Amino acid sequence: MAPPTPASAPLEERVLRQDERDAYAQVSASAGAEGAQALYYLGLDAAAGGDWKAAGGLWLQDLRRHPSSGWDRLSQFKMAQALERTGDPARAFVQYQGLLSGPVVADLPERARQACQRVIGQLDEGALR
């Protein structure tokens, strides 16, 4: 079976098996595509366990360490979800907006557009500026 790529990676939170968690935890966060993938999946695992703050931190690391990898776009989307879940819709909105243009990975532009429509109702005029 081929390793997951950004185009085939899941966007839903997922509890990792212990062997998967251990394998991803052993990968250096700066190890190129493998590091990007590890951060992304560890974030999915943290979110599936209800720790959206930790998940957001992992996805932020991925976004900063692996720009233009494809994994960064997935992590940006998931980080926006984490911001939304932890009570920061204004910052989530900005992250979702950033996915409306740029390289297309999966169906992120459409998902981001839908998320912007959902989040905008939670924001006051000052937050929108």
C-alpha cells in the first residue's frame, strides 16, 4: 500500500493505533515530507481525543515548517477548525480565507468557502476588519 499523500489524506479526526502513534512520534518534525505527514496525523489523533489546542499546535508547526508541501494546506484547514473549536472564530476565518486561493489540495477551497459562510455569522463588525 502506498503511503498517504496530501491528496489522499483524510480530513476527519482519527484515533491512531498505538503502533502508528509511536511511528509518527519517532519522526523528526523537520524531516521533510515524512515530518509533515507525521505532524498532520498526530494532530488528527489529538483532535480525535478532544485536545483541539494540542492538535492546533501540531498543525501550526506543520504549516510553519513545511510550506508548499501540500501537507501545509491540510494543516491550515485543520488549524482553522481547531481555532473555531477553541473559541477563536476570527482567527479561524482568516485561516479559512487563506485557503480560498493558492494551490488546490483535495477540495479545500470549497470546504473553506463553506466554513467562511458558517463562521462569518459568529463575527461582529470589528472582528471582520
